Amino acid sequence: MIAKHVPMRTLGKSDFAGLVQYITDAQSKSERLGLVTLTNCQAGTVQAATEEVLATQHINTRATGDKTYHLLVSFRTGEKPNADILKAIEERICAGLGYGEHQRISVVHHDTDNLHVHIAINKIHPTRNTMHEPFQSFRTLGELCAILERDYVLEKDNHNSARSISEGRAADMERHAGVESLIGWIKRECLDEIKAAQSWAELYQALQANGLDLLIRGNGFVIEAGDGTQVKASTVARDLSKLKLEARFGSFEASPERQAQIKTKRQYQKKPVGLRVNTTELYAKYKADQQTVAVTQRLAVDRARQRKTRKVEDAKRSNRLRRSAIKVLGDNRLNKKLLYAQASKALQAELDSINKEYQRDRQGCYDEHKRYTWADWLKKEALQGNSEALAALRAREAADGLKGNTVEGQGQAKPGHAPVVDNITKKGTIIFRAGKTAVRDDGDKLQVSREATREGLQEALRVAMERYGNRITVNGTTEFKAQIIRAAVDSQLPITFADPALESRRQALLKKENTHDRPQKDRGRAGRGTGRVGSRPVAENNSARSSINDDRGGSDPAGRIHAVKQYRKPNIGSIGRVPPPQSQNRLRALSKLGVVRIDSGSEVLLPRDVPGHMEQQGTQPDNALRRGVSRPGGRLEAGLQYKPEQIMAMDKYIVEREGKRLKCFDIPKYMRYTNGDSELLFAGMRNVEGQTLALVKRDDDVLVVPIDQTTARRLKRITVGDAVSITPQGSIKTSKGRSR
């Protein structure tokens, strides 16, 4: 896990609303946004919370620094912590930085190979109105990440990097843009030759042989490449700083003119880094495409500028005519002065409108004719169906392949339907949706990442068979393998599992399914018997009688047909196809099925299978949906008394959270606390309309309990996830028994 502060280099570009708009933008992708959390905000929606934060920032007029803190928390490839762990990690990191009481909005993103969380934090405290800036936050974040990796059993990262800030930015550029940086090229190609120099002359000779030069800039040295790219010498290596070079070679000697006899062995060029395939033609196409985009963009901006110039000239001409008309008027001096002022004000307003329109047009030109980095261009081309671009993405050194619950196929690929692509990552992983399930394809295997449904697993098996062959290898947890087996049996795909144990289990389930389906398949053969009763075969009625007698637990030894002539042949069908109402959404055995299929009729329930309460059902009370009456001293539940303002705050918070949950936000169900729940887990506190609410978790639900300020101060001493209990009188106790 890596936690990183993303600073805004230009203070004028810092905008909390713009940051929130970016992190909450789905970008037309169904697999981008995950859990959205508002913390320490009175508002219930993202838009209202953003306005609340901006109002808080506006109160502080003395702070001159950036009032927004953008924190990024990224997890290793394949790590998918659940919502509770993500929430706990977010709270502990913010508290460790000193932002535990600050307003913030956090959003989980799933559209890349690494699950990550964006946290937009307001540096201005909501009550004290002071700005908090963590000192050397990178050290604090490294220590917090090491602790969280230990507590939540996450894969460890290196949090004590010896690289400088410039080295880190260069490495980030290489990873995200896919193009070699000058620092990385020097370190990989010629750093050893440069360090081996024993004099200024040898140093310049080694630099010139690699197309480089050493120049003085300020109080230090820079290394310049042939294309004008420069980098600090001390950033490449500490041994190349001005202080250490002069200590080795003596006083600085200027670089001599490049000697003709020195042949350049190599030269730095901005080209793709570390690809395992030849991308010469593809990179040439990229360069030509970017040149075309640059020319088109420049022409579009020039046209917008020309339109602005014409409109400004028209506005000024109109203003001159207006002033001339005022001048020739035979009015007094005071009226002329007022008219001149009105004309000037109208001109200024029109010029402001023209400038704003020009700014919009220019930004539209940049957005329409956008220039891409190498990796982003490959991603765009891959989304448009370019197989070479997709192969180049998958050939990057950063592409490690999928891990976890994966499905892999071997054999002869078969043509099939193409799933709708939701996104392609910079490592070449294709993300597509199958119902509510997100399936990832890295070119070798498939991974079912989120909300694995039966339809999603069947889609993953179908795609694996069509693209990679019908011999399937399954890796992952035991539960995932069991779900895959069930999906393979239900889909009836012609596949085999490479694992003998999985294949034998699949064969057993298929045999069981075929056994249950056999009575339906043998109806035609039964009609070929010689004996008939009315229009039905004797064999069929015997089969019907046997089935019904067996279902009742008895038999007719004499084999009399008239005992069951009022029944028709039952057709139960296979388990799991169309279950009866009383058996919906649960597993069951064949002997417990309470429905029969009539050849010429519809499905009916047998009388013995109809519960007694179905005929005379009454309305059932649902206290979870009933709102408490707000009155002085009103009782929410037996044994619990709350003030009217506490009840209103609690109901408002519950309604707000339930509204978000119904909008498909990935949040649990919230409800009032009622008597009877003793063993619970502490889930945090919230402040709504001046009232403090405690949150406790029961299974997958969150219960809301109003508390006073004294209890709130005591609850701050415990952490999220600690076991608590609530007495019948409403007192909160920890697992140690101390009252809260």
C-alpha cells in the first residue's frame, strides 16, 4: 500500500470543487466509481458537501497557502480490501495526518490495475477555522502505511525510498507516460562511464561521447542532452554535484568546444521504455498523429483568437459611434458626463463577455484536439480496436498479470461474441461488465473482480473458452472454485477443468442434473406402449401413479390404474431452473420440491405444500420503517428516551444514508437502534444538526444511537471495529465493561 500527497504546483489552480468533480466523475465507465464517503460534513450530497467546504475555506481570509489537501492511497495489484477495511484505513490515515476532525470526501476507484482511493481534504478546521499543514507528511504516511499493512495483512511496499523528489517524478513519468526520462536514460546507459572520469577533460569526453554536456546553472551543474532537455547533475548522482566534482578535479573548467574526432556512441531520445515488442512503426504513427493534433489545435486556437479580435474591434467601433453621438448632442455637460460613463460601462461589460467566450472556445479547442502521452495514446488506440496497441500495452515492464481468483484457458480458441469493453488500463487489462460482475482480461487469464454473480461467472467461462480454449484452469479460493463449478454446470458449456478434482466434481453434478432431467426426456418413449387409458398411454399413467405414490410415501402393490386416473404425469424438471415460490432463493433437495408440471397446464402448488398462513395473511408490523413521534420526553423504544432534536437528527442522517444506498452507492443499510442488540462493533461517530450520533455495526447493518457530549469524548478513546455493548437503558460499554 502506498499513500501519497498530490500537491498542486500552481496555487491559483487549487480548487476543492474541481478536485471533487474529477474524483466523482464516472467518465462513462461503469467500473470506475466505488464507495463514496462524506466525513464531518453536515450535508448529505456530494454537491452540498462541496459547497459547505468552500464556505468553510472562505471564512479563513488569512491563510495564503493551498487550502486543499489531495491524498491518494493505492494498493498492490490484486489486493481488493472490502468497504469496511477501506473506511478504517481512510480514517486512520487522516487522523494520523491531523485531519481527523476536518471535512473530507473520499472516493474509491476501480478503473485501473491498482485499486486506489482519492481523498479530498479541507485543510481549514470546521470550527477553529485554522489551517493545518502536516510537517514532512511523506514520513508520516510511510510510517502509517507500514502499520496498516501489518494490521490488515496487506502486501508490503517499500516506504523508505532513497530517491529524491526529482528522481521520483522522473520514475512516475516513465511509468505513466511510457517514455524514457533523461535521468533514467543516463543511469541505464552511461552513468558508469561518467563516474569513471578522473579529470575535467575525461568527464567532458565521456559526456560528449553520449551526446551530453555539462553546464553551470545558478550555484550548481546541469546535464543537457542534444534536444535541450536538462537535469540537475546531483539528481543523476550525488557524486556529480558541483561541490564533489571540484573536490575531485579542482576548480571548475568550462567545457571545451566539441571535438570532431569524438564520435557520439549514443544519444538521448524520447522513445518508449522497456517494451518486449517492436513498436517502431507504432511509435512513428504516434509521433505523426501528435504533430497533426498540434497543428490542428494551433489552427483552431488561432481561429478562436481571430473571432475574439473581430468582436473586440466591433465593440470598440460601436462605442466610438455612441460617444460621437453623445458629443454632438446639444445637452448640458452633466448629462453628457453621465452618458459617457454609461457608454464606458457598457463597453467594459461587452469586452468581459467577449473574453469569457474566448476562454471557453480556447478550452474547447484544447479538449477537442487533445495531445496524448505515449501510454495514453496506446490506450486510446486499443479502445478503438487496435490489436498492436493492445499488445504494446501488455508488453510493458509494469504489466505483471492478474492475480487472485482467475480463470485461464488452454487449447484452440473459438470465435464468439465480443463483450462490451468498459475500459482498458495502461497495462493492457480489458475490463468489461457481465451483469453486476466486472471481468478483467489481461490476455492470458480472466479475473472476476467485483460482485461475482452466477451470470458474471458464466460470462467469464464463456469468454475464456472462446478466446483461449476449452481446457480451463481455475486459481483462487475454495469458494471461488465452487462457484465456478456451479456456473460451468448451469451454463452447459463444452469445457473441461485442468484440475482432476474440479473436473470430477463437475462430472458428478452434470450426472446428477441429467438424472433429474431423464423423466422429461423419456416421455416420447413411454407413448410407444401398447396399453392406453383414454388418450394417454398405460405406461405413462403407471409412471404418474408411481411418482405420486412415491411422493406420498406409499405404493399400490396391485398396480391398479383406477386409483390414480385423476392425476396427470408430473414433470419436476431439473433443480435450479424455475423453483416454486416457497423455495425461491435457497438450495433444496429433489424430495422437498412442492411443485409439479402438468403437461397441458401451468405450475401449481400441491395442497400439502401450501403453508397455513398463506390463505389468511394479515398485515405485519415493521418497526424498522416506523418513525418515532417527536414530543418532549418522547420514547423511541421501550427503555430508551431521547430528546426531540436527537430523534430529528437521527432520522435525518438515516434518510440521507438510505437515499444514497438506493442510488446504488456501495454503503450498508442504516437504521435506528432498538433494544435487543447487545454485542455490536463500534463504527464511528457523526455530528448532525449539532447532535452527536454513535454508529454501531450489527452484521451488515449500521445502527444509529444518539449520545451526549460526555459519551462522545469517551468514545474517541476507542477505535473503529472494537466490540461494544448497549444496555437496556441505552448506555454504551466497551468489551472491557467500562460504560461509555
